[in-house]
Amino acid sequence: MNLQIDIKKSESINTVVVKGEIDAYTAPQLKGQLDDILLEEEIQLIIDLHGVSYIDSTGLGVLVSALKITRQTGGSLKLTGVNDRINRLLKITGLHEIMDISGGE
């Protein structure tokens, strides 16, 4: 499945809206888009996963990498639109304890 990424930039917040599946084939595309944004210092990044139906360990690695970079540069990262399936995965991996996450009713 293809991955669609839409980036919305404002003065203080960058929102990345992701749709599709984040897996070993599509994760590099997401990483490339995030790397371009993460060059900035103190970035406030929101990754909207409302349209994501599946994420594997490669995709989780991209999110963890983005979190690490934002923290190192004085910024923040928030995941929004997290469905029950992805939320369960975040809990199983313990990532829910280190990431700012909100659901996707």
C-alpha cells in the first residue's frame, strides 16, 4: 500500500498527516520527510496517524528516531489520531510511556 504524507507548517508547529501503512517498504519515505523537518531547532512536531491502518517495527523505529531528535534539539513530538490497534502496539512496546499520544476517535 502507498503511504501519503501531508505536511502542514506554521510558525511554531509542524503537523505531519500520514495515511496508509507504515512498514519496511514505506517507512523510509516517512523518515525522509521527517528528517527534512527535524533539521530545525526546537521544533514542535505533531504526527497525525488518524489515517494509518498498520505500523510495523520499522515504522515504530522512525517514530522513536524522530522523538529522540526532537528531544535533543529542545523540541517536542506528539502522536495524534492513534487508533486502538496502534495504541495497543505502543503499549506492548512500552512506547506509550515515553511518547505524548492522543487517540483517534
